[in-house]
Amino acid sequence: MDEIRDVKLLKALGARFKELREQTGMSNREFADYAGIGHAQIHRIDTGQVNVSISTLSAIVKVLGISLSDLLRDL
């Protein structure tokens, strides 16, 4: 299954998410609690290790206070 995953895109999304998350001043655990996502999953997203579901992305952008298109812009 790895051959169909765009690892470069996952890493870029992770870096973008981490940058935005850090701007909130929240730790992985704090953000995870607000978003209802496991803190280990937040770490995997930060580091581009996981293909993120639409429902997880929806929870993330709600906590960040941005749109999904803002999160994905320029990736």
C-alpha cells in the first residue's frame, strides 16, 4: 500500500500542521484533547507518518480556526 501513498505530500502536510499547531501555543497533548484525537496520532501527523482521514482533518481545522483549504494551500 505504501507505493500509492505520496510520502512527500504527507510530510508537507505534517510540517504545515505542526507549524500551525505550534502557533496556537498548544502541545501535542493539549491539541489532541481539544480535537478529540489521540496524542500519538497528532505526533504521526506532525511527522508525516500517517495518511490523515477527512474526519481527522475536519477536527484539526476546527481547533485551528481555519478552513480545510487554508490547511492544504500550497501543498
